[in-house]
Amino acid sequence: MADAELRRPEPATVAEPPTEARLAEGGLRLEVDGAVATVTLARPERRNAMTFATWRTLAAVGRSLPSEVRVVVLRGDGPSFSAGIDLSMFSGGEEGFPSGEDGAAGDRFIAELQEGYTWLRRPEIVTVAAVHGHAIGGGFQLALACDIRIASEDAKFCMKEPALGLVPDLTGTKPLVEIVGVNRALELCLTARTVDAAEAARLGLVERVVPVGGLDEAVAALTVELLAVNAGAAVATKRLLLEAPQNTLAEQCAAERREQLGRLRELSAALRG
């Protein structure tokens, strides 16, 4: 993963947070409470189906996070995490899908939407998806973009895009293959079948499964655990783990030395101060 995808803007360049009107247009709510930001998909009447405005507003949230935020929780209102793409967009409206004829314009269009997902992998934050009900297509990919997924027992996952004549293009193919392997990813995507919470846990798609009704409590407990870890060590460790799949052993050893020396310098400076 390119460093530019992982690096939070310097404090001087952090954008203003999206307005309430923009959040509402994207079907989102944003709450920041000290070190924890909660992003809620808030279109329960549409099972939190996503639109272009949703993805662009998610990107704006990522650009505007205060530097003190360490944990970001993604959750959904109503009976589902997200039903994926809002199929009403297929019928047209003010803005439609790119035709594909102008490759450069289409590439920019999709890259802009992907930004709503890529910021979730930055090492400065730990992202947690709290999944209940359906997580379909873009909703499944949003969960996959997070570092940790906690699912209630009623959660159901489905990569629906191929059944709609599309491909998963919201950064979900890489984590899916890394978690389950190419063959299983092919089976899941090309059948567009539904995976329940128990199977998702067996496949490694979720880290924890909790009883229905226990999701909020489990996420709150996990957040406390995450915040109890030294902030600098957490950032450095996440950065190391993100680099590990692409690194050779020698490269990873060097990365560990670099990060540890940085931590030791910081700790020494704190003791002297």
C-alpha cells in the first residue's frame, strides 16, 4: 500500500469537518468524543444503502479527523449495517455512473469514491466495523476496509457486485484475498452467496462474534482496550503490520529496527523532559 494512502494530512492541512447538511445528504452521522470518532450509516429506511454522496462524505470525514482521534467506529442504524449500493442510482438522476468511454474521467470518478475507504487503513487510527444484519457489496467492502470487525450473530455478508454486472471496486478485493485466499474469494464473489456470522468467523472475515443486542457493549469494551495501549506504540505497530505482507523478512527486520529506534528516542526524550 502506498505511503500516501496511509498518511494523515499534517494538522495545518486537515480539512474542515463536513457540515450537518452534507452529512445528512450522504446519509451519515459523525460524533467525535475525544479519542473516539463514531461514523454512523444513517439511512435505516433504505437499510443504509450507499450513494455517491455517501462515499464522498466518508472521504471528507477522513480528511477532517482531529489529530487526537485514535479509534474510529463504523456502525449502521436500523436493521442492517448496509445493504450496499443504492440501486435507485441505476435509474439515473442528477449524476450517473461513468460510461467507461472516457477512461481518465472514469478513473478519477472511481478513485474519488475509493477515498471514502482508503483512509480507514491509516496507521494513526484503529478502525472498527460494528456489523449487524446485512453487509452487502459496498457495505461488506466498508467492513473489510476496517482493521477489526465485530459482528453480531445475525450478521450476513455478501459480495453482490458481480451479480449486478459490476466488480467490487471500493478497495475490497485486496483484503478479501488476503484474508481468505484467491480460491475462496473467487467462490464468494462469483456466486454472490451470503455468509453468516459463524462462517465469517471461521473464514477470518470477522474477529469477534457477539450475541444480538451485545454489539454496542462489545465495541465499547474493545475501544477501552485499544485506548489503553500507548498511542505511539499503537501507530508504529499498525504501520509495521501493514508493511509486513509486502516486505521480505530482511525488509521487515529493518522496519522493526527503524520503528523500535523511533520509539526508544521518543521514550528517552519523554524521560529527559
